[in-house]
Amino acid sequence: MTRNVEMIRSVKNVEMRDIVIYMNSEDFGHKTSLPCIYAYWEMKRYPKYFSVHNKIYIAAKGRVQGYVECDEFNPDGSVETLMWSSDTWMLFVNENIPCKPFRGFRYKWWTEEQERQSIK
């Protein structure tokens, strides 16, 4: 079941946060590619402070590569947890945000200024 973003924000009054997932090189190339594909990511532990339309930052090859916008979030585990369209991919051109490999997800840890410098 997809969570209702407005309900989460109004009931819990909690700020939703963007997340980071780490992919191997093969998945990274496939799940961010054009022509447009609808990609997914499964997780056993889901982020509590995340909702549809938040950013999913994708890390691979030792750094954060860019982000996509989440189209569907299914924390109940019955289907793919996160889904996105590869046409929302925004590539970071600078290597300002290093990242060691990890499993699962992490919440975004860098500042908006670091992100602006990466997109230039």
C-alpha cells in the first residue's frame, strides 16, 4: 500500500527526509539509464521518515552519483519498496560527496551547499 504523504506529515508532524542507497556498478548503469525505464529497489528495513516524491540519492563507485524522485513507496514489503522512473535522473558532475559501500539505506548527510556545488 502506498503511503499518503499529506497524512504522514499532518498526523505525525515529522519532516520527511531524502535517502541514499548504494548500488553495484551493474545496477547503477541499468537503473539510471535511458531510454526511460521504471526501476525498483527492495529493502527489508524501510525508512520511517521518507515518502513519495522525496529524493532517492544513488551512490556507486565510491561517491554519490545523483538522484531520482520516488514515484512509489511500499513499506509493507508486499511489492518493491521503492520505485522510480529513470527519466527523473539528475547526475552530479563533481565528486564532492564521497560514499563508502553500505547495505540498506541511509538518510542524506550533506548540506544543500555541497549538493549545489555537485550539480554545477
